[in-house]
Amino acid sequence: TTAINANTIDALSVHFPLCMRNLHRELRKNSHLKHYGRLQYTLFLKGIGMDLNECIVFWRQAFKLMTEDKFKKEYLYNIRHAYGDVGGDSNRRGRGYTPYSCQKLLTDATASASGQSHGCPYRTFSPENLVALLQATGVSDREVLKGVREDVARQRYHIACNRVFDSTHARELKKVKDGNLWPLSELDTILHPNTYFKRSWQLER
Ligand code: SF4
């Protein structure tokens, strides 16, 4: 199986939910990501099992236009902080912060006009931009895109996300269901970006 490290993230990003896929694309496009997106993405990477050292390598390589000095001064601390390696109160130390759930990303993080790209794209993107982003990530089924538009118009954002998951994993899900290969609880509605990743990754294997 693929290890989760700085070198495999590009390949593994096909298993990311749209929120993290969007951050990853923005990061690769600009070799940079603004504060909240960085935090959201760092915690996600931690949640899928990337260790702190690898995460530092990942960000250092991603910010390839930045000097070593600037990276160390302005960015390193926040990564270590998210992992609980430095700072925080004593009960956070060693654990750091918990990766954000869909609920948190849908309620707190409304990416504003300031060019931030955090939050849930099903909520923060206009329907046109959302469909364009989905198409850019390989979702082309017209029925699915229509369903997504209806879901977001009714503010059922995570339903739209689950719809996309189900359609992009239809074949694998059928196999698992027909063969009773997974406990049903493993097929519950996805409510966390890390669950989306884990399920997608496991279905591939
Ligand atoms: Fe990410 Fe959750 Fe939004 Fe899906 S519903 S894109 S997992 S925040």
C-alpha cells in the first residue's frame, strides 16, 4: 500500500473530498495557501496519518518559492502547533488540534472575498464555479451535477458531497454491498473529510 508522505500526496489527492482537493489544487497552482486553508489542510493531513516531520517536508516543498528563512520564521511554528508539538495549553500539548469535521467547515469557515480557499466548496462556491471545480476533478455525469445543484440550492451541502462520493465510487461500492464485505456502519453518510478520504482509499484497495 502507498505510504502517506510528501511524495505521495499528489497521487493520493484523488481520494480527497472537494474541500481538500480544492486546497491542494490552489496550493499547487500558487505554491502558497492562506492561513485558514493551511490550518484546515494541515489538520486533515495529520488526520489521514501524515506524521509531523513529513508534514513539514510537504509544506516546505510546496512553498518552493519561499526562502528557508521565511518558512522557518513564519510557517514552521504553525505546523508544529497544529500537531501539538509546541504551544497550546497543557492538555492540547502532544495532541494538537482535531481535524475539522464537515459541520465545522460548513458553519465556521465561510471563505470570504479575501482570496481564502478554506471551508466547504459546496457552500462557499457559486453553483457555476462549483460545477466547474467538480468537472475539473473528473466528475462529469450530468445527472450527478444536476443533483448537486439541487442539493446546494436546498443547502444540503454534505448530501451533495456524498452524492459525488457515491457516483465516483459506484462500482467499488456495489462490490462491497453485494458481497457484504463491510459492516453497514462503514457505509454511513460521510460527515468528516477524513472519513471521505479513508473510505475512498480503502475502496481502492
Ligand atoms: Fe469537505 Fe465535508 Fe464539504 Fe465534503 S461536505 S467538501 S467533506 S467539508
